[in-house]
Amino acid sequence: MTSVSERFQSLRQAGQCALIPFITAGDPDLATTEKAIKVLDQAGADFIELGVPYSDPLADGPTIQAAATRALSRGVTLEAVLGLVQRVSTEITAPIILFTYYNPIFYRGIDAFMAQVSAAGAKGLVIPDLPLEESDAVLKAATAHKLELTLLVAPTSPAARIEAIAEASQGFIYLVSVTGVTGARTAVASRVEELLPKLRSVTDKPVGVGFGVSDAAQAKLLKDWGADGVIVGSAVVKRLATGTPEDGLQAVKEFCQALKAAIA
């Protein structure tokens, strides 16, 4: 499996926009998550963002919060998630980006956590509650263990902060499309169209846009505005949790294929 940076470089050379679906590990169960990762990989996902269920997911809206709560109620742990990553990472081509809050990292120790995640086969990391000012130790440990830590740019970030985040972020820059939490929305915020050129003026790193993308038309719009990647979370999680696990997997497959076709 290639690194996040290498995959983005390949996609950029091919003139392609990356599709980055998000799912919550352990919802509806770990066996279905493992199948879903393989389904997404085969259906056109360029990266797979895998959420570690957490009891206080500050950045997540109702859909992903509910998924995390269901997973936790079934006893899903970080160790179980990393075991899943270890099993599946050698069977897919899409690099796995782990989405986790800072508390589990602090609890285990930064270096020990990075060593575990890297050994499991994940290639990237997103920590939504890690501010730039507190990121140095995490960035250094991630680099030491050949992980790329992606930082988030909010739509309210001033120009100087955008530049500082862009310089520090690894793999790509995660541009949050809205002020608030994750969740499917009926329209993409026009602020993104203004922010993408600002990022382009300070960095040549890839930019992935997430929070609120709910359909293929929105994904295409983001590509047309200049996004290097489109991150789709709640809309995928909702489909995977609807009906039987087999129903959910089929729905996720069809949705992923439609999204990829829209941004190819």
C-alpha cells in the first residue's frame, strides 16, 4: 500500500480527484466494517477514512455520533479496530486514514500510539480536536513512524493560520466545508469556492474537502472548484446502517461508484 502523499501524487498526475469515503469502525459490527472497506476499495475509493468510535465525538454530527455509540455499545475498542486494519490493509489498494480523537492518543502515549497504528498498516491520521498549536509532538511522532498527519482548516480560519496549517499538514490538507459538525447537507457552502484559491496561493499540497458532502452532484461541484479530494462521511455511514448488513454493503457500493463516476 502506498503512502497518502504518493497516492495523491499519482492521482494528480492522472488528472483525477480523490474519493475519500468515511465509515465508523464497528458499525454495525467489525465483520461488516471489514467487508465495507473491501467493497469501497473495489468500488473506486482512493483512500478510506476509518473512524475509531469515541464517546465524545465533538466534530461529528448525529449520524456519525449514533454510529460511534452503536459500535461502543458492542464493545468495539481501539485494539479491535487496529486488528481489523492489520487484517485488511494488505488486501486493498486504498491507503487507510485513521480518524481518531486525541484522548486515546494521550492515554496510550503519543509515540506508542503511532507505533501501533503504523504497525497495523494505516498510512494516515486525522485528529479533529488537535489544534495546530499542540501538534508538534504528534507530527514528529507520526513522521518517525511513517504516518502522515493531516490537519484541518476551518472556513473561519484567518489567512495567517491557513498558511501555518498548510505548511504543517502532511499527506493533504483537510478543508472543512462548513462551520459546525459533520453531516449530510443539501448544498455545499459557497465559502469553499473562495477558500480553495486561498489555499492554492500558499501551498501546492493536495486539498481534500469534507463535512456535509451528501451526493454525487456536490462531489462534482467540489472537483470543479478545484478540490483534489472529496471526503464523504455521514452519507456513507447512513447507507451502511440501513437495512441488513448485506443491504448496507450494496448501498455503499452503489453510492461509492456513483461518487467516483461524478469526479473521475
